[in-house]
Amino acid sequence: MRAAKARSPLRVLQVASEGFPFIKTGGLADVVGALPGALAPHGIEVTTMLPGYPAVMAALGRVQASENLIDLFGAPARLVRAEAAGRDILALDAPHFFARAGSPYLAPGGSDWPDNALRFAALGRAAAHAAMRMGFDAVHAHDWQAGLAPAYLRFAGASVPALFTIHNLAFQGQFNADLFGMLGLPTEAFRTAGLEYFGMVGYLKSGVWFADRITTVSPGYAAEIRTPQWGMGLDGLLRGRGSQVSGILNGLDTEEWNPATDPHLVARYSAADPKPRAANKVEVQARMGLTQDAAAPLFVFIGRLSWQKGIDLVLEALPAILGNGGQLAILGSGDAELEGRVHGATASQPGRVGSHIGFDEGLARLCYAGADAILMPSRFEPCGLGQLCALRYGAPPIVARVGGLADTVIDANEMALAAGTGTGFNFAPVSQEMLGAAIERAIAAYRDGESWARLQANAMASDVSWTRSSRQYAALFRGMIGG
């Protein structure tokens, strides 16, 4: 019998505005950083294209190849290829757009860079150029910042198929119509069946319209965004794309996120030996200015201080925590008014409420390892990586029953506790009262040491890896390319 012929690797160019470990402001970077390794066992070779921010250029090391782009919206640029941190990187070295310190998106003072529209148009245009010139089999564009890549491919007549992934539909990249003439796209691109969006240029809409397939980061969110309530004005278009829209759940790089090896913890531990975990709780209490009390259930919120993430609900539900002997630690930054409310709660409840305004990767990891429970009362959540980190680190998450949170956390209700299958606590509708009720359920389980130990063990046994999702992505790419 003749041996089956091995399939040749498929070459995919993924393009994004950030990627771990080079540049990170949120979960997008973690996904972009993890996908190459997750897809490699399936015969998918991923090259990651990133803007040439100072941090990216500094990390490249020895450059393998470069190609000049004579004029990229007013100035020369080049594509630089290198291997860094075990990843194949293609950097868009365009100093006039990206050689800026600080945030990838925000100027000093906190407002958007005034030329963000052209900066990320340049990213999409260069990605299309690279896909056609360098022999890639497909393009994978992430979020609005890469949303023009499918349009540039389409109007160049390229045969390279494009996948567009929506990480958060709330951020769409909408710009004034007078920008369109600068993009180098034909007039027919600016119409309802294209980039035009209520008289503006829509970058995310471009990705949804021109990509061959669209994914979002959980099945639950894929269903939600096709409804008027959560479709952010694009539900009709998303419904119209039909079966070309699907949800593939995000995962974690479980080697990177591993409590048994994480250098940010004061005590490392595993599901087989969770006892050292208690030392991390002591350290979180110390660093957050909380009273040292091993018996007090410690609740932690990690994330943006925003309406979407529900930090206001956490503050309103404080009586359910403090009234039952618990403590609260908050790590994050965001809306000034909400930051002020966090400061107020910290000042009024010394030793019981602690906070750190800003983001600190090491402190976040310590909090996952030291919290008794993680609070994620998001009003909508495309996927959420925080609850996956919480499960991995043995901090049962308390989550709103929306989007990817509902897809990943098994509610520890009475029947689930009896069956030993719960991994956290879900609540709906998303309100202060229902969050408070979920917190009280969690505290009751915490006071029952046996139930809590089982819940923690279930959480840490959850498969939060890319195993299932990488198979789905691989099948999708092969279907796109074969079709």
C-alpha cells in the first residue's frame, strides 16, 4: 500500500497592531502571540506582521531580509523580516508612523494619535503587498487596525484569501469621509457595499465586507453580534454573511501561563499540589494594603475600569463582599470617573479594599495566583482571557452570563456542586443585585472547605489551551485556501 502523501505546510500572514511579547495593551496581543505556536502542529506556518514600533524594532535582532516600499502615504518605508522570541516576524518599518514612544494608539495626554487612520491604513496596505509578493497562502487580519487589508487585496485582484477576526465589535475604526481619497482605493470601494458606513469610512466594516471568512473569539459572541442589541450597527451585515461568520474560542498559551513555573509568583504550585498557593494570597494582601487574614475570601478585579467591564457593578456590590467578611483588590485603569470611585472605595475601607491604578503584568499574575475568586461582571465580553487565566491559576471566576464568559465557565449551582462539575459562578441579568447574589453563593461555597477545594480543582482541570480552537482554525484556513 502506498503511504499517504504528507500535506505541504500552508503559509499564513497574520497582521495585527500588537502581539505578545513585543507590544501589548490587551488580550489581542496574547492571541496574536499564541496562534503561531498553536497552529504549527497542524501544518500552518504563521508569520506575524506588526507595526515597527520602537519595542518591535529593538526586539528583531538579526534581520533576515528587507524590502523597500518607495512611498507609503508620504514617506518611504520597508518590510523587515526576522525571527524573534521563536516567532517569524515581518515588521513594517515606517518611522513616520510608528517610531513613537508610549502607547501604540494614544498620544501623550491620552487622546488618539491624529493620524491613526493613515497609520493603520499603511499596515493594511503593506500586509496586502506582502501577501502578494512573498507567496503567502492566506492573510489573517485582526480587528479594525488591520481591517483594510482585505480591501486592498480585493481591489488589487489578489487570489490570496483573507480571514478577518473581530476581537471587540465596539471598536470599529470610523473616520471622516474626506480620508477616503488618501487611501489609494478605487472610488467603487466607498459605497454601502464596501467601506462606507453612515457617511464615514469604516475600517472594521471593510474587514467584515471584504474578507472571505469572518471569525470572532467565541461562539456566544458570534451569536450576540448578529442581534440589534449587540451588533453595534453591523448586525445586518453580519447576518448577511451567514455561515461565513463563526466563533472560535480563544485559548491561553499554557506554557506561558503556568502557576507551576510562573516567575511572578512568590510560591509556585500545581493542581496536584495547590497548598503553596496560599503564600500568594498573603503577598497580594500585603501589596494591596489589605489586612492579613487567611480566612477572609479575597475577591479580585483585573482589567479596564470601564462600563463594559462592569467595575461600577463591583463597587455597588461591595456590601455583599464586605458584609460577609470578604476583601476586594482592584487592578486596572480606565475612565477617570471610575478611577475616582475606586480611589474613594479604597480610602473609605482601609484594609478591606485595596487598589492599584495602572497595569502591571507581574502583579496581575500574582493576583490570579492569590485571589480566592476573580470578578468579571462584563456587560458584554467577546471572549475574555481573564477568566481563562483565573481557571488556570485556581481562582474560580464570577462572570456575567454573556459571550465568551458563558462559553467557558461552568456555573457551580446546587446540581453542579452535587455532581462535582462547576468551575465558577455565572449570573444574569447583568446587574448589581445578581452580581451580589453570585458573590454570596461563592462565599457560601468558600466557607465549605470541601466544596471549595473541589471547585478549585475543577477550575485548574479546565482545558483552557488552544488545542480545540487551533484545530478549528487549521480547518478553516485549509477550507479557505482549498475553496
